Amino acid sequence: MTALDKIAENPEMYSCNVDTLGECKISSPVRYHEFICEGERIFVSEEQSYMRRIEKKLGHLPTFERAGPLSKIFHDPNWTRVGIVTAGGLCPGLNNVIKGLVEILSYDYGVKNIFGIRFGYAGLNPSFGYQPMMLNPDAVDTIHELGGTILGSSRGQQPTDIIVDTLVRMNINILFCVGGDGSLRCAREIAEECMKRNLKISVIGIPKTIDNDLQFVGRSFGFETAVAEAANVIRNAHVEAKGTAGGIGLVKLMGRDSGFIAAYASTANPVVNFCLVPEMEFELEGKGGLLSALENRFSAGKTHAVIVVAEGAGQNFFAGTPERRDASGNVLKNDIGEYLKRKISAHFKEKGVESSVKYFDPSYTIRSVPARGTDAIRCYMLARNAVHAAMAGRTNCVIGNLGESYALVPIKLATIERQKISLKSDLWRTVMDATGQEFYFSPNKRASNLPSYMAP
């Protein structure tokens, strides 16, 4: 069942409409722009057969409110005070988003009071003593050239009532939360507490997940940069693997519960022979196991192999290991990379077969680089539409990128469940074609019978 099916089965629990603080009565100061119409909406998906199935369940086609500038706004720019917080792990493009928020607030709306909240939600808890940064266009002029976030970040929620008390004390009426699944859930709690107290505070999320695992937001910022960086690491692993007889290049990439980076990177640089993701169960021993599949490849006359594994893959090998969680509540995965390195090395040593495993774990390197190309553009567009939504009094929502359009998505829907790779999808079929791994895993199709193009 897809996330949209889940919504269709429980329409009383989930709504595609975002919360609003009230009627927009103030003329927008935005100049030289074509305003969108109030209430304009876009379809959740462009896949017609899928949408017809959902329409049959719901009784109507699901749509989201289109993002963009409105001719009338809710918040008076002269009295608006803004907070910007970046939370969770680092990701390419965080500084681009900060820069975009500050520049659109300043240039389009004339907002003067913009506070950069230090070190995630901890910066909204006075007990930590973090002083906010005053932000303006000069302060963010070149930050897009830097990786990370100038505001710093942290994991974990702080007490919601304390955060809202801080917003009230600082007279902040717009809060932008840039974060992933856990951080956005925190933003939702803040928004709901504000509404419970009848506070006119807009809380807008900008979805940040390098794993690309949020629902209804399209491809998240930082993902394309991460794939490009990962493809470079794969190239190096391939060079190392070919440099010795029985060479194996093993690359562990990010992807706790979703293997999108591993899948896309393996396709972007198709020298990969095995792509292992959390959505795919695989065995190590036996005829259909990874070790046997490696033997099949070598028996075909190939002298090397490249393996890409997502960090959340193969967790079944750690059954019985005590569960650990980070400050955001995410389950900490056991190190599948080191595990495979040990097992593969020991296997071939025991068989007396010459091999050398070269292990690459570039996670922190990849997530710390600046956003590039169209990724950087996406950051600015997300920031721009977040500002327009906030000034129009929308709250408890994130900005989603659906095709060529941007939409306002309730946080509850964006975080309804992790987006995962379907093993029946065209994406996974592409990975299978690029790697040829299904032939190596199959005990009935020996690698010696494969044409060389199937064993890159």
C-alpha cells in the first residue's frame, strides 16, 4: 500500500489541505511578479491510472495548494520577525536555503528582523544559552559556496512548550524549520502548540533529507549533489579494485531505510556489479548468497568487483544486537560496510583465493559539500516558495516539488511514512540492468555463461 492509498483509506485522519492563520487582507509588496490565484491547486501525482484508483476510493482527485506569491498576505512585513532553524544531519544545500530565505524576505517583502537560530532546536531552549545570529543579505552573500550550515545544527527535539515560549518572548511570528523526518515532526508539534494557544505564528518546513525518503515533496535538495559525489567515490573504488587480482571495491553510502542514493549512484556510474539496499533482502552464505555471487563473477574470468551498499542494508545479519537510537529517535544501523569487508576477506582467504577488499565510507565527505547545479537552484526555489507561504499565513506545512510545480504539503502527510524503493519499479529494474547482479545471484545462471557486457 502506497502513502496515498493510506490517505485514501483514512480520509478522516489525513487531509491535503494546509492550515492557515486567517484571512489575507494586506496588499503584497512583491513587485514585478505574476501572482497565483488564491485556492489554486495541483494534482498530487501525474500518473493517471494511479490517480484514477485513488479517486475511486476518495470520491475526488487529491490535490495540494499551489505554492507561490499571493496578491494579499496575512503577516505585515513591517512587524514581521522571522526565525530560521536548521536541524538534523548536514546536507548539501543548507546554506543555499538560508540565503534564499533571507534574500526573498528582504528583497521581496522588506522584512528587517531575521534571526538565525543556532544549533537546531536547542537554540530555542534558553537553558543552552545560544545567541541567535542577525541575518541580512550581506551576511549571507557568499554562504552558498560553503558546505554545511552557518547556523549549526543538532539532533533531537526540545520541550515544545519551551520552544513556543521562546518564540513568543522573541516576538517571532514566522519560523522556518529546515530538516528531515524527525525535525519536521518537531515542527509540526510546534505549529500545533501555537494553534492551541491561538498564536498567529506560521511554521513552515523546508524538507531536508539526503536519503530522499520523505513523501509528496519530490526529490529533496542535496540528493543530486550526493549522487554526483558518490559516483566519484565509486569511480575510485573501481580503479582500486582493478589494480589488483581479485580486487573488490566496497563502498558504503548513506541510506538508513531507503536506498535511493545507492541506487542512483550505481546507475550514474555503472561500473557497479552489486547494489545492496535496505529494501532488498539478501543472504551472505549459500548458493544464492553474496559470497557465491562474487565467486560466480570471478569464475566468468573477471578479476575485480565493485559493491555499493546502503548503510541500512543487511541489518538482518545483526539479529539479537541491542537496538540503539540517536537523539532524534532514529534507529542507529549496525555497520554493514565493516561487516561485509570482514566476511568477504575471510571467505576468500579460507578458500585460498587471492583477493583484496578496498573499503570506502565517504558519508561525511558527501554530506558536507556545497550544493551544485540544479540542486542549488532547487534550494533557492524551495526557500522562495516557503517565504511566500509563510507571509500568506500558511502553517504546519512543507514545500513540495511536484514535477515543474511547487506545492504546500501538510507536514503530517510528508512524514506519514518513509519513501522507499519499490523492487518492482523502473528505477530498480534500471539498477538490475546496470549491474547485472541478478545473474550472479541466481544459482541457475552461472557467470561463465554471461556475455562480457553483463559483467562490467
